[in-house]
Amino acid sequence: MEKEFVTYEIALKLKELGFDKECLMWYCHENNLTDDLIFKQYKEEDYFCNAPLWQQAIDWLMRVHNMDIEITRYRYYDTFINSWTYNVFVKVFNESELDKTYFVRNTLNNTIFTSYEEAREEGIIKAIEICQQKI
């Protein structure tokens, strides 16, 4: 179930950007997921950090910061591999008009992604970086 939630590092960055939506889980101090019962007993702002679902983070970035994270997949054929590959684009809107599109590269090899999860995570990280630059 832990794979359904953003990483602790991403959760902290979202918190810095103002993410305050209700979540199913929280990170307790140093990367430990905890549930609602523990949160209610010990709620302290510096000790807990919301742990949004991946889709919650994407939706929040869209609604609050006018960014779309677009992941496209296509068949990749290689001598050794026959699987899906993924491209990630972060689209920034100014009101209803597309302002800029960023093509996200895999930081490990500066190319495409071979897993959806990795593409999604890097797309969110790029969107957060763009938000931080605006602040």
C-alpha cells in the first residue's frame, strides 16, 4: 500500500508549496507512514506531513498551480527489450492558455522512462521545481 503514496521527500516539498488537503495517511517525522488514529493523538505541525496519493498530488498541482502532467506511452522495440516506454510533459497554463511545455528526461540516463511509476514521480518532481522557481 505504501507505493500508492508520494515519497516523503515529495510530500515535504508539496507541504512547502502549501499542500494542505486531507489525506488517508501522514508521514510521521522521518519517512514513517502513519494512520489517522496516531495523527489525531499526536498532531503537531512540525512532526507530521500529509502523505497524498500520487493522483492527489497531480490533481492539486493542476488545480492550484495550473499544471498538467502528461504521461504518454508507446511501444519500444530494441534487440533486448520489447516493452512500453514513457514520455513525460509538464504543461504550465496561464489562466486557460498554454504558457510553456517542459519535456521531462529520465535523470538516470537522460532519455525516456521504462516504467510508468518512475515517469510519474519525475513529472511531479519537475512540476514542483517549476513552482519553486516562481516563488
